[in-house]
Amino acid sequence: MHEYIFTLIIDGKPDFDALYEAGCDDATFGEVDGAGYAEFAREAPSLSDAVLSAVRGVESVEGLRVLRVEPDDLVTASEIAKRLGRTRESVRLLIAGRRGAGDFPIPASRLHTRNRLWRWSDVAAWAKRLTPEQEHEARLLATINAALELRNQSRVLPESERRAMDPLLAGAGFSLAGK
């Protein structure tokens, strides 16, 4: 067993007694600007087991839904610098292709702004300074967050639009029809 540290961002007002009874006694709960969160220090055989069991525990309490897991996969250049132990200027030069091989990952969002976002899992793979386990964990958290986002966003779409997206998801073995 290994201890994993992560935070779940929660939609809904937490009932602390109910969360404790649901097996979330290894978490500290709080709120920042109206957003609820649970900081876990969970022992489990794997990060996947730890996060997914925490999500199940939180969501077993009526009225609560997990929105995402942090540390988030989307990162700014400043966060990349922090995680890689580099200066912000060093990362800016890597992004611009003025340092290194010029193959820095492309932004995942906000391409035309100063506040671009990258996927940490892409940057971690590119940097080759992480262990295979750390790189796997970055990809795993990215996948869990993508699944949570897909689930949370698709629930408000009409059935016809969910069904129309099935070809996009077929290669991964997923379907939104009937959800």
C-alpha cells in the first residue's frame, strides 16, 4: 500500500458526517470562493484505486458530485516552471523554441492568449525528467479529469447530441447514448 495525496473539487454542500460515514475519514474538507474540496491522503495499491474510491465515497453522499481531481492536468507556463524546477524565463524560451530542440508540446487551450494552458501529461512526457511512474500518474489524472468532464458536461445535452458524439468516442470504447 502507498499513500497518495490529491484533492477532489466538489459540487454541492458537503455533509461532513455523511462523508465520514462514506469512508472519507482520510480527507480534510473546505471551501474556497464557493467551491468545495476534499484533500485526501489515501492509502491504496495504486493512484487509480485511491482516486476512484475517493470519488465513489464522495458521490455516495446525496447531492455531491466530483468535478475534477487536482493536481490538475492543465497548467500555465508558471506552473510548468514550478513542476520542472526551472525559471519562468527558461520555460518561456523552451515554449518559443529559442532553447532546446524546439519541440515543446503545443498548448491545449488558449492558443492566442498570453495565458495559454498545456497538458501536464504532455509536458511531463516531453521533459523526460520524470520517472515512468510519475509520467503514468500524470496521464492517469488527465484521463480521470477528462472522464469527469465528459460525464458532467454530457448530462445536460439532449440524447440526440450525445448519440451524435458516439463516433468520436468509439475508438476508446465509450458511448454517451442513453446516459
